[in-house]
Amino acid sequence: GLGTSTKCGQHERGWSEAKQAGRAVYVGTYCGRRARLFCRGRARRYCIFNSRIAREVSFQAQHQIRGRLDCRGLTQAEMEAIDWSQIDLTAVFGDMLSNVAVPDQQTLINIIQSNTANLGPLP
């Protein structure tokens, strides 16, 4: 109701932040609450990575090498076995570049003219 707040533990906040930042990958569900032989509640399982790039590389490399995703890291031997030409980071770099402000043509011309005028005469 009104005036009540939901208290989340540090684990839940970390998971939520990772999911919002694009560092989490959904890997399936598991039985979150068991009552004797029955499952009373299903829970979702996510792998959480340090960065979006780590998530993409790990996700694609594990599918390439193991055919599935799990939450353990890649071994040195697995890293060496990756066909890096098959790793696509377009989505990660696309998001990075979409946040970069590119000046218009006239602004670029003004910057170039200003910088070359500041150089003074060449020796």
C-alpha cells in the first residue's frame, strides 16, 4: 500500500543494476522454493558480467565453444580456441557510439580553421 517500501538486499540491487546496464544474460529458470517433491515457485537465473563487452564476448564465445551458456568464466585454453572473427560486438559499440555527440560540418570547419590559425606561420 501507500507509504510502504520494498526492502531489497544488496544482491537484488546488484542484479537489478546489472540487468538495467545490459550486463546480465538470462539463462533459464530453476525451482526457487521446493515443498517436498513439488516446486512451489520458479525463479529466473541470470549470469552477471563486469561489463557489456564481457557479457557479449562470454555469451558468444561460450555458444561457439560449448554450444551453451553457463555462468563460469572462460579458461585460457577456451580463450585461445575462440574464432574472434565470429565475435560480433556491433551492439556494444553501436550503443557506445550512439551516445557520442558528433559536431555538424560547419562546427568542424570552424574548429579546423581556429586550430590552423593558432599554429601561426610554418617555418
